[in-house]
Amino acid sequence: IDRFVVIRVRDSGVGIPSDVQSRLFEPFFTTKPQGTGLGLATSQQIMFEHNGHLLVESQAGKGTTFSLLLPL
């Protein structure tokens, strides 16, 4: 059985649209005019290299939660 410590970061903003959510961890994808699109892709890669996971859950009008799962 895999065991993880879970760290959740949650906001109560407008949420992330599902079409954007499906591309969040894609290198060079950004919704910002000056963004590089590398932040979340790099973060996810670092988590994978440490046998962890980076997950996102979002609902329109209810906010977004990012979960970092770090192996014990």
C-alpha cells in the first residue's frame, strides 16, 4: 500500500474552466499574456521524480484545490 502525506492549497475564486483544466500541466500552455507555461509542468515533473503526484480539482464559482501527494 502506497502511503502519502497530502498538502492541499485551496482558494475560493472563480475556478478553472474544464478546457483549461485539461491542459494545466502541459508545457508552454498559459492563459497569461506574459506567462511561459512552465510553472505547473515543472512542478508536476518534480513531483513525479520524487514518486509523488500533483492534482487539481476545480469547480466554476467554487474555487480550486491543488493537492501535492508526497510519499512517506
